[in-house]
Amino acid sequence: RSHREPPGQPRRSRPTVVGSGHTPGTPPRPHRPGSSETIVSTASTPPIDATTTPAWADLTAHQAALDPDLRTWFAQDPGRAARLTFDAADLHVDLSKNLVTDETLELLVRLADDVDLVGRRDAMFRGDHINVTEDRAVLHTALRRPAGAVPGLTVDGQDVDADVHTELAKVYAFADKVRSGEWKGVTGERVRTVVNIGIGGSDLGPVMAYEALLPYKAEDLDVRFVSNIDPTDVAEKTAGLDPRTTLFIVASKTFGTLETLTNARLARDWLWTELAAVGALDIDSEDARTAAVGKHFVAVSTALDKVAAFGIDPANAFGFWDWVGGRYSVDSAIGTSLAIAIGPARFEEFLAGFHAIDEHFRTAPLAQNVPALMGLLNVWNVNFLGAHTHAVLPYAQYLHRFPAYLQQLTMESNGKSVRWDGSPVTTETGEVFWGEPGTNGQHAFYQLIHQGTRLIPADFIAVANPAHPLVDSSAGEVDVHSLFLANFFAQTKALAFGKTADEVRAEGTPEDLVSARVFSGNRPTTSILAPALTPSVLGQLIALYEHITFVQGVVWGIDSFDQWGVELGKKLANEIAPAVAGDASALAEQDPSTQSLIGWYLEQRS
Ligand code: F6P
């Protein structure tokens, strides 16, 4: 892995312009766009402790005095819904069913000012090394800048725009070749199935987006995704495939990830064996095997030397850069499988969607800035209302992998106990994100959201126009999508307004059952609507959550772009592997519980 230093010993990044003169704990002077003031990077200065800011103190007092009552708030304030609904590109976002007043939002925006959210945001877009512990820029937003954007973006001597568009052109040219059939396998047949091999950000983004955009996929091409090192994954995903028409994409930022390299080797063996089985390969000929890999394997990575060492021709490799975090990489060459499936034109629309939200986040005043407000609301829910988790509930079956995708984005980014200067965090961070598509979730876990003892903020996501506008003729020409969305609207209404004991009684409920049927309401939700699940809207949704995650990280003072917490388990897996393979001395070095578990496992293995 390219990670260079242990956690807790952050490296100091190079400021863009030295000499911040910033005193820790006080907000730095923000740069005024258009002014001749020198831009001062605060990338490596200690984070401002949000909990010591005046806004935090005011929010604490405000929360103590607040008695959330959405019924009364809506009844007394007919303008509430309109005032707390915002549009960002194609996204229509209603925040009004959250447990906030206008004053709450004003205070949250003040908190953002106190921690210099705008300064940090601008530093990110500018390419300052805000990934402090890895001393890297954070430039996923550069991946979707349109060609020819003015002014251009040069960071650390790299012409970022030129490199991004050169690489995109390579991906598009390759995608076109595969889609048109110009790219041929060893027997001269065209590709029918693409298998993306990757894990984490090299899998979750591509598979989520592929599933979300299935209606845009080329009919004569399918994509499968192998991620787990559980050998059943590669076995199941290659089952039934014709090796002559199968193309593997090995996607790995580092090209050093155990799961991906193991699966890539298994896939390569599968290819050779299956090609030989159909008489398309002399398996004893190294040249023939190399030629087969050349036609059936491509790679996506930042480590092109390792790609070559694996046996994939670097000419068949697509690159990206260390300033793209794995969980922020679906819009880089990591999305090659998606670009093949939906084609370059649709992929361009996907990128344009991201960019539209980037521009909104970069330019909208914080009080109307949807990612900023949603990130601040999450801070409110976590730090002032005590929420531990956050549900994401897409009312769009094509978004069924979106919550899983968001789990890596949010939890790998903000699951931190130290701040970017290595000091302990000063408040709770990183809530647990989870979810399932509605209405399935309604029949599984919504009970707890409605009547449990925990506060669970939830984002409801839906589109107005489905890909399949089916009508239930037998039930009287019912538009099924409208019925589906009736559930969305009903759930958010029930969560907000609940049902009082008097209302339950009025239904004739026996007194001893009344309390079980009461819904307290005041369960916060955000509703996100879009016209349709187009490539652009999907890009907008992803960018929205990327920036929400960033906003929370800035308030908490954490580096949302490293992931040291996954390193220990990886290291131990390598150390334990010999013990699991039967090495007695390696087994003896393990703790008693691990020894016993491995011992039981070894006994059971036939
Ligand atoms: O283990 C965590 C992680 O580093 C993720 O951040 C990343 O998305 C995933 O592993 C896969 O890494 P790579 O793309 O380098 O194979």
C-alpha cells in the first residue's frame, strides 16, 4: 500500500502560500474571492475546535431550550416547507421535516463560519493538501471539470485538467472499441461480458452506478463485479461465462490489495483453463497465455508499474492519481466498466451531474447551500440531538446499492477519533450510515424508526419518472410508481407528525392498546426528489453526499480522506494466514481465542 506513515503521526502538508499567521482556535481570515488578498492555505494548520466556538455554545443553549414539535411548527408557520426546501441542480431537497427552526439553521451556518468551512472548501477545490496525514491534495472535483474550464487547474506542477481529459479520452476510446466490437478476444470474438475485479472504492462505486443506470446499458453487454476474496465470489461471477467473450478489468488504486490481486490471479487461471477447454489456447505456451491476458485483461490503477508486473500490458491500463481517494473514484478511470456499459456520452452526462453539484457547493451561500446544510444538519443530529446512525432510504429500486456505497463514502471518511493534527476529536464523529430501498425497509426495520427509543434521521430519495411506468390494470389502472411514492410521502409524514393518543382513541381502539398504537412523531427526515434517475442525477446524488461528508469532517476537524483504520486488520490477516494454512509455530504466536478458533476451523476442514 502506498500509505507511508502510521496513524497519529500526521505529516505536515505544504501550504500553498506560507505564513498563515493563524492562531489555533480562532477562525482564520477567509479569502475574499476577487480580492487581491494573498490566499493562505490552512491545510496543515491545526483544526479549529468547533466545540469551543461561540456558535457551538449558542447551539448548545438553543438545543437545551428547544422542544421540537413538527406538528405545531408546521401549523403555525405555513411558509416553513417552502422556506426549508432548496433546489440544487436537478435535486429538490426538503429539509423542513428536520428538528430545526430557522434559528437552528442560522446557528449551524454560523458554526460553519466559525470553523471556516468556506476556507477549507476552497482549499479543497484549489488542490491544497487537505489530506494532511497523507500529504495529498483532494481533487475528486477535478475529475468532472469540463474540458477547457477557465481558469485551468494546475496543482503541484501538474496540469490537472489536461491529465484528467487525456485519461478520460483513453477510457472513452476503449469503451467505444468494446461497445462496437472492435476490441476482440483471442478467437476474434467481441466482448459480451465485462468482469470488474476490485474492492472498496474500486467496486462499490462502479457496481452501484451500473445497477442504478441499468436502463442506459448496452443491451448486448453485461457487467459483473467480483470483490470478495471469498472464492465463491469469483466462482459464481465467472459461472456460465464464455472465456472467448469475457473481458476482465482489474481495478485497484494501489494494485496492492490482497483481495483484488488474488481474484485477478484466479480469474486469469480461469481464463486460461476455460480457453484451453474450448480449444482456443495452448495452455503450455507462455506466449499464448500472455497473448490471452493481453486481449482479455485491462487494468485501472495509479500504480502502472505493478500493473505491468502482473502481466497486463501498460498500454491496456488506465490511470488516475493519488489525489483521488478510492471512495471518491467512481468518476475516474475506476468507472471504466460503467463507461463501457452506458457509453462515453452517458458517462459525460454522469460527470456533468457531479460538476453541477460541485458548482452549487462551491458558489451557493451557505444558507442556501444544500450539501452544506445537509452536512450541518447531520452535525446537529449527531452532536446536539444524540443520533448515532443515519438511514438512507431510496424509493428507487435501481438505487439498491446506494446505501452500501454511502457506507464506505461516509464511514471510511468520517470514522475517526483523531483530528487532522493527530489530537483527539473533541466531540462525537462519524454516525453509522445504513439503509435499504423502500418499500422493502418498511416491512423490515421501519418499526424501530417509528416507535423505537432511538432518534434515527433518515434521507428519503425518489425520482418522479420511473424507467418502467407500469400500470396495474387489474386494480383499476393504478400507476404503480405513484402508489410506490405514496409510500414515500406517507412514511415521511408519519415520521414527522405521528399519531396522538386521542387520534388512536378516535379510531375506536380499546384503551389498553392505545399506547402501543401511538406514534410520537418528530422523527427527522430529509426528502430528496429528482425528475428521473438519469446519469446526471446519479452524479448529482453522489456529489451531494461527497460534500455532505466533507462538511461534517470539517466541523469535526478530521481528515476525511485517509483510512488508517483499515490497515491493522490487513496486516494481521497476512500474519495470521500461515497459521490458518497449518503452520504450528505461527499458530502458537496467536492469542488463546484466535488459536482456539483457528484450531476448530482446521479440524472442520475436510
Ligand atoms: O481498505 C481500504 C481501501 O484502501 C479503500 O480505501 C479502497 O477503496 C480499497 O481499500 C481498495 O483499494 P485499491 O483500490 O487500492 O485496491
